[in-house]
Amino acid sequence: MCQECGCSPDTTRKLLDVRRKVLEDNDVWAERNREMLRGYGVLGINLMSSPGSGKTTLIERTIDALRGRCRIGVIEGDLETDRDARRIRQRGVPVRQITTGQACHLDAFMLHEAMHNLPLDRIDLLFVENVGNLVCPAAYDLGTGMNVVLLSTTEGDDKPAKYPLVFRRSELMVITKSDLLQGVDFDPRLAVQEARAVNPLIQVIVLSSRTGEGIGEWIEYIERGAKS
Amino acid sequence: MHEFSIVQSLLRTIGRYAAEHSATEVSKVIVRVGPLSGVVPHLLRTAFDTFKEGTVAEKAELCIKEEAMRLHCDDCGRDSGVSSPMFRCQHCGSLRVKACNGDELILERLEMECP
Ligand SMILES: Nc1nc2c(ncn2[C@@H]2O[C@H](COP(=O)(O)OP(=O)(O)OP(=O)(O)O)[C@@H](O)[C@H]2O)c(=O)[nH]1
Ligand SMILES: [Mg+2]
Ligand SMILES: [Zn+2]
Ligand SMILES: [Zn+2]
């Protein structure tokens, strides 16, 4: 570069049309995960939500409901602790923990490594509990067969409009903690309508892990997914 | 905040293309960000300016092309812009609306200095 004007007499400027997804690297691993799960006949379910919406509790409920019918494995994504993994382990199912440290989401490569440490040949259903965060996890395809977003009645019905991506990328929205609907201003109709503005095909189940309301419908939904 | 990890992927990709074309320097990076992508442009810029140092894109200018969010109304058939986090038709108030935009996050173009 010349000192006077900053021009670069000895180089030429080249324009390159790239037109590739920025997260292409992640998608390559997601595709590998998809193939791996397909190969073992495992349905992967990526659970995404804000912190505390009831992901771990729902997994626990599901393990109890499907005991003897369906072999479950769990991968727990957590920023720091292994508390959720310990909760699941107590239920006697294989579980692997991914401690993400700084990263506020799981990516497909992290999941890939964790999957290698699970007995996939002895699992029918693999739950992946993503890091509690309504924004970042949605940007990373993990290659699971199903993406599910949980929205609890205590966090407000405006979340689909505020955080549209996760609702766009999920096939199912589970409205959790329905037992608390009485005490909060949560309008399920509004939440569903706004979610459908960005994803017209999104399915909805309203449930409570506490009372068991809607759990039957949830179990049917994932069993249907596991068969197809 | 995943703009940092997005930028790391972006810089890896840029590095790959720069090497392929033996570029000495990348001067401009053009990225397209859909309004449903969940990416906050100014955070992306901050992350880019932080992480570009010491890479081939050290002097690069990041150009972010973003569209304004728009909704189409199924009731009155008109489009409206969205400013508040509320998916409602600005003309008739209907909630039966669909987002017109996408969630893309694309590296569109690179300007490189090549020998
Ligand atoms: N009332 C009520 N409380 C619930 C329900 N499901 C979960 N909870 C409570 O909500 C709190 C958080 O539940 P978790 O299952 O740990 O939530 P999580 O999404 O796994 O949280 P993170 O992993 O930290 O993101 C706990 O105190 C649960 O007991 C429900 O259906 N009804
Ligand atoms: Mg949890
Ligand atoms: Zn984040
Ligand atoms: Zn209208």
C-alpha cells in the first residue's frame, strides 16, 4: 500500500459473490447428526426455551410416562452446572452433559461429540435440553428430527413476537405450566396467533408437568414422531 | 448473545475464501440479515470489530444489509411495517398476519485485494 493515499498499486481489487449461509459450518455437522440418528433409528428432540420454562421437569415426566415402552437418552446443555444431568440420572436413563461455559447455546458439533458418548443403539428417543435461552439456540440447527419450543405461562404471551426465530424453527410449541394460567395474564390465543405469524404450521400443546394436564397429548405427539 | 460465535464462523469462512484467492487483505464484507434471524446488527458489528483483529479481514468494513420487518394481513390484504413487538395489522388491527421477511443470515459478498 502506498504511504500517500492508501491505494494499493501492486494489488487488484476482486469482488467475490459468496452467497453462503454464515453458519454453514454448523449445518455440515447438523447434517452428520441427522444421518447418524437416522442410522440408529433414533428420534432426536431439541428442547428450547427461556431459563426455567420447565424443560428438565418435562423430560422427567416423559421418562416416567414412557418407562417400559420407549428407551430414552438425554443430553443436557448447561452453562455451568450439572444439576439437570444429575436430576435425569436419578431416573436411571443414560445422560451426557455438555457444559457450554461461555456459549449460550448448543451447536451441532458439541452435540455430535456428546452423541458419541451415548449408547445410541440402545435408545429410541434422544432428548436434547438446550441452554435456557430464547434467542441463540434457535440459530443453530442441531440435526435433531424435532425442534420444540417451550413457553411457560409465567413468562408472558408476547414472546413469539419478541423472539420470533425460535418459533419459526420449531414444529411444536409447548405452553407449559398451564396450572398457573389462573394467576397470570397469559393469553394462549395471542401466543399461538403470533407464533403462527412467523410459522403458520406450528403445532401447539398446552400442558402442566405438575397436574399432568396435556401430558397424554404430548406423549402421543412424540410417539407418533418416533414411529414416522 | 451469540453474535460472537456467529462472527467466529464468519471470519473462518472469510479466511477460507481469502486463502483460495490468495488475497492479501479483505476490504469489505457484505452480510444480509433477515429481520427474523434473531441477529442484532449493532452487536454483530461490535463482535466483528473485536474479532477481526489479526485476521486477513483486519481492515475490512462490515456492511450489514437489513430489511425492515413487514407483515401481510390475511383479513384486509394490506402490508404493514412492524415497530413494536406486536404482530398486528396497522390498518385493520387484525392478528391474522404473516411475516413477509425471512430469517436468513448470508455472507453475500467479499471485496479482496489480490496480487
Ligand atoms: N407450577 C408448575 N411449575 C413447574 C411446572 N414445570 C416446571 N415447574 C417448575 O419450574 C421451575 C423450573 O423448572 P425446570 O424444569 O428446572 O426448568 P428448565 O427449563 O429445565 O430450566 P433451565 O434448565 O434452568 O433453563 C421448577 O421449580 C419446576 O418445579 C409446571 O407444569 N407447573
Ligand atoms: Mg433444565
Ligand atoms: Zn446468546
Ligand atoms: Zn389488516
